[in-house]
Amino acid sequence: MSTDRRYRFLFERERFSLRNAGVVYAFLTLAALLTVATAISSQSNYLDPRNIANIFDQSSLVGLLAISMTVVLISGNFDLSVGSVAALGGAIALSLVDRYGVPVAVMAALLSGVVIGLINGLLVQVVGINAFIVTLGTLTAIRGLVLILTNARTISAQSDAFSVLENDSWTIPHVLLVAGIVLVVVAALMIVLASRRAHQLSLAPESCLLAVAGLAALAASFFADWDWSLSHPTWFLFGYMFLVWLLLRYTVLGRHLYAVGGNAEAARLSGVNVSLYKIGTFVLSGFTAAFVGILYAGKLGAINPNALSGTELTVLAGAILGGTSLFGGSGSVVKSVIGTLILFMLANGFNILNLGANYQGLIEGIVLIVAAGVYTVADRSRRGGRVHLRQAGLAPALREPHRNNALVSSKGSRE
Amino acid sequence: MSTKEHGAGAPLVELRQVTKVYPNGTVAMRGVNLRIHPHSIHGLVGANGAGKSTLIKILAGALEASSGEILWKGQRVRWRTPADARTAGVAAIYQHIPLVPTLSVLDNLLLGRRGWWRTERRHLAEIERLLSRVGYTIDPLVPVSELSIGQRQMVAILQALMRGAELVIMDEPTASLAQSERELVFRLVRQLCREGQTTFLYVSHFLEEVLHLTDRVTVLRDGQVVAEMETATLSEEQLIEAMVGKKLLSRRSGPPSGGQEAPILLEVAHLHSPNKVKDVSFTVRSGEIVGLAGFLSSGRSEILHAIFGADAEARGLVRVAGRPVPRSPVGAVRAGLALVPEDRTRQGLIRDWPIWRNISLPDLAHLATAGLIPRWEREQERALRAMSALRIVAPSTAVPVDSLSGGNAQKVVFAKWMYGPVKVFLLDEPTVGVDVGAKAEILELIRRFAREGKAVVLVSSEFEELLAVAQRILVVHQGRIVAERLAAETSEDELVRLASGLARERQSSGATPLEDEG
């Protein structure tokens, strides 16, 4: 029993490790640095709600794509075509909305995304072409299709129906009050569930942290009554993130998806329909991209045929910053969104500090490589860490006596 | 038999008291002495796991011996890498031939040669000389990917010759060859040996071939040399006896619990898969354990995969409890089939996942609310139940499976299927890489499945194990079921003989036909 508890403790500590929570630390550090820097250079307050809402709004489209990209990456694949598919979705929506109205335009745009996702998935999973090549092909071909459809000109619509989606915002009147209540309720739920599970009062560090933060927010709400306007895309981003997180974390679908990415052969032999999951992720990715395209089109009421080109790389950078493995089997949509936020915070910070946009690409690239380096090194030492774990008194329990068995060894070494 | 007799003379290579202990403590070779005389074909045989592979790897420099010495032409040598052995003149040709498929025969033959310049004409002439010397014709400019497996084997031998190898080690060279291709390889081997420049160490499961081709034979058993003889003086029976040893078999296969009237749970009819499985039909009753006996690459795993629907090219009929099974793993699992695959880490487990998640994967929908949201408590409960029932040694269900020992990891694979609605177990080498204690437990578990009325198909290359557990044994050779025996009426000797294709002539008359079951 005592080993059991000790072991669980070690595992929970792992949850706060650099490998698992590094992107959160990076996010907080960056926020703190930028706050201090803006304060020193006595410019506008970095943590001003309007600036934060601004960052959220800027990140929202890429963040939405980062969510579906993470799902594709977890399944062990890759989708480069999202930028082009988004542009196509936007173009279709805009060109149809005047004549057929919003519902038809939206449905047609989303359907185009689904169809392209299906094509990607079938080519990868059924024909068996490498996902990188397939989606590089659709990236190029769909961009070409957009050029054909728009005749290489910016197209616009009379109707401004989509701009509601993009430009309006919903306001939370008493941010701190609402946030405080939400945090306290979530913390209480977590504690109750964990206690029921363990049949005793169980105060996990993260739920305590949440509760304290919630109470602090509640207390603060008596002194300041902020209201906070967040754009619709921001709400979509967080809503979608929450939904996909729930699916991945708590459903059979999510478990199967991680299994497919972790070891497709083992999943297949366990009766998981691997093809369905792999194709499904591409469909989800196409659908999300088309939705993002509609939002993008709504922002300006017009779309340029080269819109959103190169977005796929930013999206991938966000997912990688969030610690998603390119080999499949691991990743978290929440962390990918935080990774995306980091990228846009950097851009925003450079803006506010007047550091010149020239440095931005260099810094972002370095940040990406450093993050990937930290993950790789942390992964390696985690494997080593298991050895330490064995040495920490658990070794006898973990190991079985290996007796002399020639039959076993030479066979094992051959196959 | 084929070449001139070799008297004493200095051996080309000699192993003295060579021992190999693997880092995990398993002893693969215990004091092996071996002398290979120059210009001879030396056979090496042994049951699965006798230590043949280890011996080959040590000779080829891929493994270092733990103790003992190797003498090459009378000089003591120490090879740390395959390159060391290659420079000395040893070439090893493994079953999976290491040629670059995209390059031409010419480029493959010259692979690993030093120097900067390649003049095709000069090299072509060199290769033509070699080809005419050995009397073999092949277009040197054809890419290797266009060659048959037999031709690739020939290219590998030629490659060894081009590198000036004096000792060529061939590990199961004919396992995947057609009969005509075999003849080709044999002819080349004999001729090179007769020319007196090359020595062969020939490792094979096919005893017939070994008797046919070699001058001397060394028999390994449990990491020791148990016999070394002139092939000419040797009979098939002596060879098998040396391989198997005279052991007391612990046969505990009691009477089939269901008997003859138990319902048929698994029915396989005319299962066929191109180049893998040839017209396989059999039935298994409730409570019955049927063994599939066959050597490496005999097609035994392929049969299981074909039954399970994991082989998309397989055709044929599979019924579980009378109902046809759809041809996919998803359908197979739903119909009540379970496959415990041969390669645990690659096919059976998700390495990074904790024990509990691996166990609940195949039956997750039943452990979930509304079939959608897995219930943590139920999953934990099942994992804990499995851990205590199978005695999986680990501090908690949260331990990732890649930190478990082989035996414990295998038990986790079993646990995946134990509590689901499984009717038929297909077990592929369930005791490989498992230590003695865990092996006994796994065998007991298999018996328990049968007692609970399940049908079990068990593949194993350790025939002793099949004899101890199964009631009926089907012998597999080259993708086909060549014989059927009741475990109580056969012996390890007979199974080895049948599985190595020695009794092929007798097969048509001697083996029991299979249809009397259904």
C-alpha cells in the first residue's frame, strides 16, 4: 500500500514536469516578461483586458486549426492542406451567400472541407500514400482551385451576414465574479469526484490551486467590476477546445484515437477500426479548416485568393510548442492552443514594444526549436527517470527473476 | 557427402569454450566448442532457441562473447563489430537479405568497397569473370528489387565472394525459396566449396537439406554442443534425437473436457492467402486446445492472422459458434475471437500506456457508460482483478507496460482478452521471451481457458510445450497443414520430422485427413 501511494505521488509530480506542463510555464513566463517590459518602457499595460482580448482574437483562427491539427497528429498523421482548404471554404461561402443565403453558403463551404478531408484520408489510409505528400499535393491543388474559382481576384459579397460571426463580441459583465464562480465550482467538482474515487478526502494540488484562484477572483470582484468583451471567434476557439478536450479525455473515441496513434497494429489487433479513426481525423481537419475559412471571410467580407497561405506552418508550430508528438499517440488540444497563444503573444509583444517586426521570425523560430529541444531532452531523461524510479526501492517489485533460459534469449534476440 | 573428405588439418575457425550471457541474465551459450575446417560445408542444427542465432552473431562480430576464445586460422581474434569480422573474411547471410533494393546488382556487389572512382566497364568485367567462374548468369545492371528471392540469395552469396569472404555463414537461406531456387543455391554452394576457396557454415531447420548438403554437422541444444559428426555417418533419427534430447515430458493434457460431443466453436474452411496460407481447414471444439506445430516462417502465425481477419488478402470461411466471421479484426473481436500476437511490443501493447489502459482497450465499450464514456473505477477494477488473477508483478495499475518484464507484459496481453466475451483464443507463441516461472503460469492459464469451455488454438515452436498442453496437434509446413496427430499418440521426434518436411512423402497416405472432425 505504501509503495502504491509513493508511486502515485511520483506520477502526479510527472504531471507538473517540464515535459508535461512546459508550455504552461513558457506561457506564464512570457506573459510576465512582457508585462515587466511594457511596464518598464512605460507603455500601455500589457495585461490590459483589451490587449488580452486582442491577442485571443488574433490567435483564434490559427488556434482553431491547431486543435484539429493536434487531433490529426495524435492519430499519427499530418495535414498540410488546412490553409488552402480554409481559403476554399471562405471563397465558396462568399460566392454563394448573396444568391442562396447564409445556410446554403455555410453548408456548402463546410461540405467542401469535409470532402477534401475525406479525399486526404482515403488517399493516406486506403491507397497508402504518405500523409505529408498527399496533403502537400492538396495544399497546392486546392490553392489552385481557389485561384480558378475566384479568377485570381479578390471576391467579396454584398451580404455582411458572416461579419456577425467574426466581428461581433459577447461581453462578460462581471468577469472576475463569473471566473471566480466557475473556478470554485470546477475545483469543488474535481475534489468531490477524486474523493469518491479514492473513498477518502483527496485534495490534489491542482484542484486546490483552482479553488484558491477562484476564491481570489471572487474576492477581487468586490473591488473591481471589469467587463470583458471577447470576439466571437475567441468564444468559438475556447468552446471548440473544451469540446475536443472532453472527447479526447473522457470518451472511448478519444482513448481509441490515442491507441491508434500510439501503436496502430496493436490497436487494430485489439479490434479498433484504425482506418475509420485515421480517415475521421482528416475529415475533422477539413471541416474545421472550412469553418475557419468562413470566419476569415466574415472578418473582411472579402477574400483574397492567396488568403491564409502559409498558415499551416504556424498551426503546426503551435501544436509542436504545445508538446504534440509528430509520431502520434500523444498531444493535448489545450496545450496546442496555449502554444498558439505563445506565438501570437510574441508577435503582439514585439508590436507593443516597438521592437521591429524584422526580428519576429527569427525569435519565433528559435522559440520553436528550443521548445522541441526541451521536449526531446525531457523525454529522454523521463525514460532514464523510470530507471531511477526502479532504484527508488521499487526495483524488487518490478523485476522478476530471470533464470537461465537459453531458449528464451536467443529467440528473443533474433526476432 | 558432396565434397571430398576432410581429415584433421588446422581448422579455419575454432571456438573454444565460448559462453554468452545476455545483460538480462539469460545464458544463451554455455561453453561451446566448434571447429570448422577449411573448404567444407559445415551444418549447424538445433531446436528453436538452442543458441544458433547467438552463435552466428558471435562469429559474424554482431555480438561479443562473454568468455571463451575465437581462433581464426589459428590466431586468437576479437571481433567487436561486424566490420571486423568482414575484414577478416567472414560474411553472414541472414534470412532477411541486406541488399539495397533500389540499386543494381552491380552496385550491390560493390557495396562497401572502398575507393572513389567507379568505372562501370572495369567492374562489369570483374563481375563477368566471377559469374563465369561460378557458372551463374544474372544481368548485373538489373535493380535488386526486380529479382526473385532466390536470385537475391545468390547475389548475397556473390557479394560475400566479392568481398573475399573465406567463411560464409548462411542462416536459414532456403526458408522462403521455391524448390528450383533451392537447387540453384545448393549447386552454387557445392561448387564454391569444391573450388577450395570458400567454407560454409550452413544453418537450417530443414534436416533433409542439412543431410543432403553438408560434410559435418554440429548439433546445439540449450546452448551446448551435444554432437558433432560426419554427415555421412549420420541418420535422420540420430540427428533428431540429438536435437531433441531424451527428455521426460510432463504431459498433463488430461482428457478433453468437452469430449467429442462438445459444440464446435471454431470452424476454419479452405483458408487461403497468397504465398502464406494454403487451403487450411480445421475445427476446434469447446474446451479443446489445438496446437499448431511448425518452425519459424512455416506459416503458422500467418494462419492465425488469416483467421483473425488481420490479413486482408486471406480468403476462406471462418465460423465462430456456427456464425460466419466478417473478414476484419473489428468483426473478429465482435464475433468473440481474440488474438495474442507473437510480437508483444509491436502488436500487442501500447508501450507508453499504463497497465490498466492496455487491459481495457479491446473491451472498452463494455466498461463505459452508454458505451461512450469509460468508467475509471470499472477499468481499475478489471485491471486489479487481472493483476491478482494472473499475478502480474507491478506496484500499481498505473505502471507503463514498457517497464515490465517479458512475462508480466505477456500476462497483460492475456488480460486484455480474459474478461471480455471471448469464445476462441488464438495464441501465437505466448511463452516466447518469458522466464520459466511465468511460462508455467501462462501454460496453466491456457488450460484454464479450455476448462472454462473456450476453444484455444496455440502456436508454438517449442513442441514440448504443445505436447504438454494441447490435445490435438496440427503440423504446419510451408503454409499448409501437413499432418494431424493426437498429442497422446505422438512424440517430439515425430513432430520435428513432420515439421521439417522430412516426412513429406508419407504425408498423403499417413496423415489423418481433417474433414472427419466436422
